[in-house]
Amino acid sequence: MQEPKVNYSEKDLAEFKEIIEKKIMQAEKDLALLESAYKNDSDNSTNDTAPTFKSFDEGSKTMSKEANVQLAIRQEKFIRDLNNALLRIENKVYGICRVTGKLINKERLKLVPHATLSIEAKNRQSLL
């Protein structure tokens, strides 16, 4: 891996930091919703008055709960990746591709602020 020749300016890093902090706030709200969806299973409805649909309904609830757990796990990883991006900003190495050592395109970072690979490196990776 080459040593990076260029870094993003303080102004750029501040802009990325703001984008990432907003994404973390939103991601944490989304995670809280997902967690409450699978942790709050107290259903006080009268669904048990229709026993023919009860087993189907329970299966559906289980699948929904499992899907929410999987989404929550992905959301936790996303938050961790965003926090790692903040660390890279603090260390002044944010936006540098970990494979090529070149700056990752600004537009890519705005869309995927936790990216650690340039498009060039990502494409090489998908060819392997």
C-alpha cells in the first residue's frame, strides 16, 4: 500500500464529519425503532378468538421478529462503520483508499461516508 500523497482539507473533513454525525443520529433512531419492534411482543389484541389463523399469525410474527433482528444487526454494523469513519477524520486519514492510497472520490464519500475503498479498488475486489 502506498503512502497517501494528498489528504482532504480541514473544510472538507468538517463537511464529512457533519454528514456522518447526521447519519449516525438517524441510524440510532432507526435502530431504536427496530429494537422496539422485536422486543415489544406484548400483543393485547383479541387475535386468539380466531384460532384457525393463529398458527399462521404466530409464524408470521416470528419471521417478522427475525427480520427485524437481522436489520438491527446490520444497523449496528452501519453505526460502527460510521463511528470508525469519525475516527479516521480525527486521525486525518479519512477518505484515503486503504488499497490504492489515493483519495476516494468526494461524491462517493457523500453517498457512502463510511467507504474505505475507492471505486477502482472496489471494482478490483469484485473481480477476484
